[in-house]
Amino acid sequence: MSEWAGENLADGDLEAYNAIVERGSVEQARVAVKGMYAQFLAAGGKAPNLNQGSTSGAGGVKAFGSAASMVEAMQDPRYKNDPAYREQIEKRIAVSNAF
């Protein structure tokens, strides 16, 4: 989803999204992520295959327990700089029901 956003959103939209996720409230970040995910799906993006490559033995991805924990993970510097970490967080967001 992040790769899609970088390639398809206007610079101002992407900057606003990043600012909200990095410095906004938990509620603001939750709404921003949901909005970005909706745009991604509407543009033909696919939800991640959550069972692919799982090494947890449980066959799944651990959901976030709260919006605050999701925002904390997204504020980690690795979210911006590490594609593998970002993908892991996006998979967790996709299976999270807490928001």
C-alpha cells in the first residue's frame, strides 16, 4: 500500500497522510490509514495474503490490539525507511478489528 501511495498520490496528499500518521492523534491516524486503504483497494490494490510466508506456526498475522499500538508501530522510524517492516505493519492493520 505504501509503495502504491508513493507512486499514485499527489505529493501534498502523501505529505498530509504522513504528517497525520507521524504527529496526529490516534483517532486521526486511524482515519487516515482507513482512508488510504480504501483508496488503495478502489484503485485495484489487493489485500495482503496474510498466510503467505508466516513463520508463527499459528498460520496468521497478529492483529493490533488498539489504535494506539498501531500508531506507535507506524511512528517507528523503520516504518518510513524499511519496506519489510512497513509491509509487516500493513498486514497487521489489515487483520485488526479494534478500529
